[in-house]
Amino acid sequence: MRILVIAAHPDDEILGCGGTVAKLANIDCQVYTLILGEGITARYENINCREVAQKIEELRRQVHTANQIVGIKKVFTYGFPDNKFDTVAMLDIVKTIEKVKNDIKPDIIFTHYEKDLNVDHQITYKAVITATRPLPNETVREIYTFEVPSSTEWAYPLSFSPNTFFDITNTIELKIKALECYKSEVESFPHPRSAESVHSNAKCWGTKVGLEYAEAFKCIRRII
């Protein structure tokens, strides 16, 4: 089985489904990651091109290290502008997704929840749905959306209502280890993007479905 995780920014893929992909990789699924945005330039105003390039390169090194920890077979990275996906033609984002999708032919896609606070997450979701229209030869049979702490729960009104849960009791520590590779992204507790908060959130979802630790998803499409 082939699985593709499509995320807007570096660290979204680990926050959203790092424990799940580690679990699936452990049972011989081939898991790939596509990260659309460079993920960092929106934080800076007065910074020169050389410094920007260095920061992007360092973040990409962190991407590959984090994804290797959870068993990702290959990572595809692109440079759409951070928190400015709405300034890019939707067709360009869709075609980027289609290019990778047509190359690896995934059975399952994990991506962003449609109503996240972050505009890049919203556009990524729309582009994924567009790129995976259920035509006769489409390989994607299942699409799931994940939450990203500090985006999903910060939107109002709250609307993320998951209906699918993966047991990550045996992979929660791999998820935390991968997350901690993102030196520039991880925050201190009680920020929701802290290791302690992510750990607690997985435990909270687990208790809702009779597990120690779980990741939660909304199933968008499942063809049986």
C-alpha cells in the first residue's frame, strides 16, 4: 500500500500524522511526504536573500531528518511562499500535487483539515481535493484530514469532528522524537506545538476511543 502525506509546511506532517505514518511504515506500507511551502519567510521582514536561503536550507535538513525517523520513503519539498498560498494560482498548487501523485500513485492521502485557521492549510486541502477528483483511473481510494495544533483548535467556531482514529501507542515516542528535530518550530509548554502538549493531545484522543494514545482524522472519502 502506498500512502502520501500532503502538508503545507515543514512540521505539519509530523504534528498531523507522524505517529500514524510511523505505524504504517512499520507494517511495510510505502509512505511519502509532500511539503508544498518553504515554511519560514513569513516570520521575517528585514532579512537578506542569503539569510533566507540559509534558513530554508536548514529547515529542509530538519524535514529530512524528522521524516526519516518515522520511516518516510521519500520527501518531496517545494517552495511556495509561507502564509501566502492565496497569492499563488490554485492551478500551480494543484499541478504540483498531481505531479507527485501521478509519480507514486498513492492509495491513501493524509492532508490538512479544510477549516484550519492557517490559509495555507485551507488552500492545501482544496488543492488536494481538486487533484484527486474521483475519475475512473484515480488511484487514491481514501482521503483523511488531520489536525495541526495551533491552527485547527485556534479556528472559531471549533468544527474538527474526527471519525477515524489510529492507535499510536507504540509510535507516540517516535512522533515526539521526529517533532523535536524541528528546532525552529517546536515551542515551549504550554504552547500547543510543544512536545508535552502534543503528547497530552494524543493521550486525550486515545481516552476518547479506549486507547492509550491516538491520532484523530476526518475521513473525507473512502472507496471500497
